Amino acid sequence: MLNHTKHKINAVFLSITGIYLTNKVEDNSVQLFPIPFSLRTSVLMPFKSVLFVRLVGVVSAVVLFSISSAANAERSGEQTFNTYCIACHMSGVAGAPRFGNHEDWQPRIDKGLDTLLKDAISGFRAMPPKGLCFDCSDDELKHAIEYMIDNSQQ
């Protein structure tokens, strides 16, 4: 895989996808050599004296893991509302029931939460499907609807 005389390994790059040896070539580009799990110990040992661990790789792996975990965390109804729903429901654009306005919400409340959720998912009149929150789960949409209803009670 790597010939000790042909490649001057100058770094080890750690990432979420694995460990890579790096080699800077004449045109200042960098070659990455992935290290298979089964060979990591035997391949890294001969280069031990010339290798150094790139802290940037470790930090980026931790940050990417944190971001992906945060992306998968369920948003509250208030968070979903403030991110996606507020644009139409605060001002009543295109007939959207206004946030905090009981008269706007009461006819919708009478339809029931299941109907409101179904309409929010598939879209209703001028409201696009999922209110354009394509990464919102059904539960997040439900919580956003409940948040708007709770804040429209008299």
C-alpha cells in the first residue's frame, strides 16, 4: 500500500470517516491514504517517528458529530414556530391563522388536532406542505401546532 521510500508521510488526519495518512506532493496538493481498520497498527508503527496527529482533524470530527447529533434532536414547538411558522402565522399572510388570535384559531381548533396535523403535513390552501420545513418530523409539526393553539386560548 505505502512504500516507505516513495512517500514522505507528513501527517495523520483523523476524521469521522477514518484515519488517513497525508502526503504533500510537488504541486502543493495533498494525497490522502486511508488506513483500513485491520491495518492501522501495522501501517502506522513504521512511520511513528515522522507522524503527528492533526488536532484539527480531531476537533472537526467532534464538531461534526455534535452538529449531526444536534440536527437529530427534536425541536420544541416554540423552536419550530420561531424558525418556520412565524413568517406567515405572525402576520396572517394568505389567510394563515395569526399567532395569539383566538378568533382565527377557534374554527381550526374545532376541526381537531389530527386534521390540523394532516393539513400541515400535506399543505392546505396557501400553506405549502410542512410549511416548507422539510426536515421537520410529524411530532415537531404537531408540537408547533399545539404551541400556536396554546398561545391562542382565551
